[in-house]
Amino acid sequence: MPSLKGKVATPQGVDGDYENEFQLELFPECCETQSKGRFITFEGGEGTGKSTQIKLLSDYLHSIQINNIQTKEPGGTEIGQSLRSLLVTGDKDKFDAVAEALLYYADRRIHLTNKIWPALNEGTWVLSDRFADSTVAYQYYGYDKKVSKPLLDDLYQIAVGDFKPDLTILLDLDPKIGLERSFKKSLEMDVKETRHESRGLEFHNNLRKGYLELAQNEPERFVVLDANKNIEQLHIDVVKAVKERFKL
Ligand code: TMP
């Protein structure tokens, strides 16, 4: 398949082959000017403590009068909740990986247009538990039957354009520890969101390596933190990273 790159979407509008058939304004509210709020994403494998750290960071930011919202992928919007239940429950092989990547991107696009971009434009900071790095880590580095990297890059261009997080905090942890935490947590859930946890340890090790490679490739965006610390110590590291990045 010829690459779609450069033909589909730019922050300035749509160009190339799609111009006549696809007049939708793809990037309505973001990208052209630097948004007022900041977009911080948390990434990592299973059981790395992302949701706990996001909550603590949100409380800290509120305490210094920075308005912010907490959100997540998949399922950061009401519509996205239905996509989330399709994606995180049930048999691990129920989708072809391309179909799965498209569903994650549908969820992401709804998340951006309905929640993330409007919030940033109002000056609200957005803290998201996962974003597009998760798709590369899981559907490319993790999966045996992977989605190709160029295809994922094209999907990013179509759905997200040149927009990207201002800071990505990668919580790095030995998957053996993370999976144990995550299984314990799942015992308390009515609906078991363990579709990916049920993949083998090799998958989770590849995922971890993939995340670290992503961080190495974009050191200006990522901060990697050792998640094998207690909650309070890790929170101190998160706050330090945020203060340094945004000169708070
Ligand atoms: P979590 O919110 O509890 O981490 O669950 C989301 C699951 O979905 C997690 O196992 C990672 C997976 N996932 C992907 O495989 N690709 C993606 O693009 C995203 C956002 C999540």
C-alpha cells in the first residue's frame, strides 16, 4: 500500500488525493497555535501505578491553582467507554491487530475532539492515562502479529496530526511485579479487564523494551521513572519531572 503520509492531514487542512472527497476540518481546534493548557500522558505496562500517580499529580496541580482534568485511553469519553469494553475484555485473540489499532484510534480521535482539545483550548491541563505510545508499545512491539510501524504512523497522522503530548511520563517496572499487582486488582473488578494481562511474560517483556526504545528516541518528550518505588516516593519524582519540564 502506498504511504498516506503527506497526503491526508496537516494542521493547515487536508491536501493531496483526499482533497475533493474529504472536506472535514480535521484539526479544528488544536495545533495551529500552541494550546494554552498542557497535555501530560502517563505510559507503562500493566500494574505500573499510572492511575494512582495521575490522581496524585492532579491533586498537586490543583493545590498550586493549575486547573486540570484526569482522563484515560481507551474510554476517556462516554462513547469511548463502549469501545473500551470491547477492547479490554474477552478473548485476547478476538480481533485482528489492524482492526484493533483502528478501534484504539477511533477512541483516540473521539477523545481528542470531544475532550482533550476543548480542555486544552480553555487553558485546562489534561492528564491522560495512556495515549498513542500505548498503541505502538502494545500493537507493534508487544504483539506477535504486529501492525506495521508505518501503518501506525499513518493512523497517527490521520487522527492526531502534528499534535503530541508536552510531556510523557513512562513508569518503568519489571512486568513480573506489574502483572502480579494487576491480577490482584482484577480480583476486585466485576468485569475483568484483563485481555492484555493474559498475554505471556514474553509479550510484557517486549512491551517494556519497546517503551524504553520509544523514550530513547524522543528524550525531549519522555521522562522515564523507576516505578518500583513506593507511591509517595514515585509521586515526588513525578512532581519533580513536571516542575522541571514546565518551569513551575
Ligand atoms: P488500562 O487502562 O487498565 O491500562 O487498560 C487498557 C489496556 O488497553 C491495557 O492493557 C493497554 C491496552 N491498550 C492497547 O493495547 N493499545 C492502546 O492504544 C491503548 C490506549 C491501550
